[in-house]
Amino acid sequence: MAVVFRASASATTGVAAAQSLTITKPAATATGDTMKADLAVQGGSNVRVLAPSGWALVRQSNSGTSLSLLTYQRQATDSEGANYTWVFDSARNACGAIRTYRNDTALSFCRVVSESGSDTASGTTHDAPTLTSNVSGQLMVTTFSAFQNDTWSPDAAQTERDDTTTTSGANDVCLETADDALAGTGTTGVRTATLGSGVAAVGCTHSCLISPDGATQALGTGNLITIFDDTKSENATEFSYPELAVSYPNDIISLGSTNIRSTYRSLVSLMVGKSPVGTKTTIAGTNICVIYDEGFTIKMATTTRGSWNTNFGTKVGTSNTSGGKGGCWIATGIAGTWVGNLRLYASALECGQGTGSAFISLAPALAGLTSDVQNCLISVRSKISDATMFFGAAAIPLDNLYNCQMSSSPGNSTGQTIPTLRVTAAERLSVSVTSANISCISGSGANLIAVKNISMAGSSPGTSDVRWISSPASGWKLVSPAWSGNSPKFSAITSNIPTLANATLEYRIFNVKVVNASGAAISSIPVKLTDTTGSAQVDTTTDANGRVSFGSGLTANAVIVMDHYAVGTTYTQRHRSPFLVEINTGNSANSDYRSQRYYMYWPGYESVTVSAGIFEDVNDTIPLQFASGAATTWVEMVQP
């Protein structure tokens, strides 16, 4: 579907030796239309121009100090004026034109997706820059300017829209705009315009591609931008912030680039997806920083959420613990819920505001979607109210949360930093709290928390590290946690939540290798580990490497060392020590080796209290034979 003019003609103007240029907009301009203004101004690199409010400079090309070609852009609002005035630093010859564009159905919008510009050497013919079209139905728009009083003949493939000049007799400039609908995709090829006088002059040229649909700003500059069709993005696969900054330069402002990353400021919210349309829609980026002003954020459409995708950074490898690189820093000004397919790698997500609730919620919202978050920093802050993070939802957990750091200040008013942590695989997490009477993790529900290697810290998680809010709080699993030591490890807001029968289980790793006299692994040796309750937590045989393997997922090779529960609202602990260890015993014992049977208190047992002390993992090599030969003799060191 091609893009055409909303108006049949655009307004053109020329002035001689004036300090301003006023251009009348096309009368048929409607809210949401893409508006472009081109100005040819005498003075080249010496030119300084003050644009009217709402117009963003997207390209300036200079031919020495003779000629400057400036292109401005905005989205039309419902309160557009009849004309606009550009003011120069001194009296100059200038001419210009405004054009407006929308989709040829007159029911939907269009936008600039790419642009380029250059100066051209003195000549009678001038070439506009080539571009690459990845989307069918785009419109190529070219602007030609030259340093003399002249007219233009357009390229044979194009329709001329504007042809204007100044007539002062000296230092004149002229300008032409033309366009053509592209038949397909690929390189556009060169568009050439010819000066009518046949007299050579230096010039400047600009090219841009205008694409139908895919992203809209229905109410014009200053309002919500919606992306909703990947096939209409610049590369036909996903939307990026650099692309959106070209399309909406007044609202997603480029702050410049370094060799590390490009930075953008967003003055509006971005909506990913469009209800009820379910066309695949992706916001993606690597090595960028986007700062949303307070009051704005990334939003997701409320229906067909399986079509929405957020891809920040690049995954390294393929596993749940492979990590990422080239991530993005996304700072939002208000709370936001990210749904759909979430692929976030080596990125920083920050939500902060002066007042009110601030939260980041990563919740797929539909079963079967991909949600992989690795090597990310997630931070939420609010000066006076709630600041929380949600991961997954009641029946739909995140797939994977790995090697992430989370911080909150001050925290939720009910004492929660992470009210929901429903993740299928959660490992190597760090939670920091900077407010009193706030818990690092809290919530209710069965199997709410299952996480490995979580570290909880803060100047004062004053209520507890983990908080049981209400029933049922059952099936929670913490594998090798590191406690803050600044407050109780757990607290209960309601009596007997949880009871001993559905206690929160703390696990530590039991990594054992069985060897012979020379230290070589022995396979098929029975190993059994029984806790003080009589539960045989390990009952297996060694593998070909002499190792003991049991369990799966987060609790692979993990042993329950403590039950955490409440009696009334009093946090209570039950140790699973002492453990009975039996190696090479029973009917499956190998008679070539001796048997061992002993009790042990789990390492760290003696330091563990309700608020301090941490159990340790067991990593041990157990010989079933003594080393051969006599003990090594040695000589005491003597004073020389």
C-alpha cells in the first residue's frame, strides 16, 4: 500500500535578504500526519536557524559557506497553526516548503523510516543519496537545492511537488522536492534533478523513505507512540529506538553516540502492540540507553500478548546460565508491566519517580511464551511510596531469571520488595533493600519461590529477609541462600503460615566423590544420606566418575538442611542435622572396598540462628581405601 500526499500540493515560499521565512502548511493537514519542511538558506555552515516550536531538525547539509539545506519534521496535532516561521541569525536569502503525508487509504498514518543527505559539487545535474528499502510500498522523497536563482527538472521516475527560488539578483537559492512510489524492496538507486538554466551551481540534496503504518502517533507530537507490525519496521523484522528517533524526532530525541552506546530521551510512552490487532511486534536494541521522562514508560497492549516481544541485548550461548552482552539501559518514569516474550540480556531496567508507586513487572501473561532474563540489573525507587518488582504471575511463571541484581528503595508499603517471584529456573540472584521494615522477598501461594544462590542484603531489611504474607505459603525452596544478617531470616504476618507440614525448605549442595587408594573414581558404590527425621534424602550409587548425582533442576544434588515455618506468628526453625552418612553398605555394597557409616552435623550448623549464620555446601572426596605405603618421614626444622 503506497504512501501519497495528504494534500494535493504543498506551500512554497521564497524571501530575499530577510531574517525569517514563513511557510504556510497544506490546508488538508490532519492530526497524526507526518509533516516535513525543507529550507534552502544562503550562508552554508555559517547559518544559524531558530525553528518554530514542535519542529525537530533531522538533517542539515552545507555546501561550504554558500548554501545550507535543512530538513525539519513533526507529527501534526489537532491544533496546528496555518503557517510556521523560521528565524535566521541575520538577513538571508531563503526558500522552503512544507508537505504532509499519510497512507493512501486516508485512514492510517505513515512515517519517515530512514533519511540521508550530502552536499553536491558544482554542476547542472545533482544526485540525491541512495537508500535501502526493506518494506514494500514505500515512498522515496528527495529534496534538491542549489546556490542560484533557478528552476529544476525532476528525475524521470519522480513527480515534482515543489519548485521555488529567490530573486534578489545575488546569493540566490532554489529548492525542489519530488517523490516516487517504490515498486519493491532493495536499493532505491540514484535520483537526479537538473537545473533549468543550464548554469552550474553547488548544491545540497536530501533523501528519505516514508513507510505506511507499522507505527503511529495518532494524536500527533507529544502523545503516545504505538508500534504494531514488525513487517513495516525499517528492517522488516523489529523496531529499534534509532528508527523511532528518525520517525518521531520531537518525542524520541537522540542525545548522541559514543563508542559504547547511543543515548535517547523519550518524552512520551511507547506502546508495544495494538489491541485487538495481533500482528507480531518487537521492540529491540543493543548498546543503547533510553531515558523516559517522569510519567512515561514502555507499555504493552492488553490483548493477543503472545505477539508482543521485547529483545534487549544479545544472548551468549544457548543455556539458562549462558549470560549476555550488548545490553540496553532502559530507565522509565512510571511503573510498567512487560508482557509477552521477554528476552533481556546484560541490560539495566530502572523505574523511578518522585511520588506514587513505582514497579517493574516482568510477567509473560500467557503460558508457552519465552521469558529469559540473564545478567540484568533491575532497580526500582520511589521517594515516598511503593517500589517493588514482580517476576511471573500466579499460574504463569517466568522461564528463567539468572545472574541478576535487584534493588529497591524504599520498598512496598506492606513490607515487600519482591512480592512475586514465580520463576521456573531462578539462580544467582542478589536482592538489596535500603529501607527499614521492608522484606527482600515476600508473598503467598504454593510454590511461589524456588531460587538457587540468592543473596539478600541491605542496610536494613527491617522486617525480615523473606516474609510469608498469607496462606498458602507452601512448597517454597531456597537453595544455598545468603542471608543479610541484619534481621530475621523469615517472618509471618498471619498465624501458622506456613506450618511445619508446608515449611519453606532450605537446601545446600551435597557434592561427593568416592575414590580408591590411588584417588581414582569408583563407580556403582551405594551412598545413602538420612536426616534426623528419618528421611533418606540421598539413596543412589556413584556414577562412572565416582560422583553422587540426584535430584534435578534447581535442587539437583541439593539436600534439605532446614525447615523454616511459623508457630503462631513466631518464626521457627527445624534442623535436619545430624545426618547419617552410609557409603558402600547394604546388599549392593562392593566387597572389594570397606564400608563407612558416620553421623555429621551439616557444616555451618553451629553458627545458624534465626537471623544470622549460613550453612555451607559439602564438597568432599571420600576414600574407601588407605593410600599404599608407609607414612612419609619428615625432619623438624632446626635453628641454623
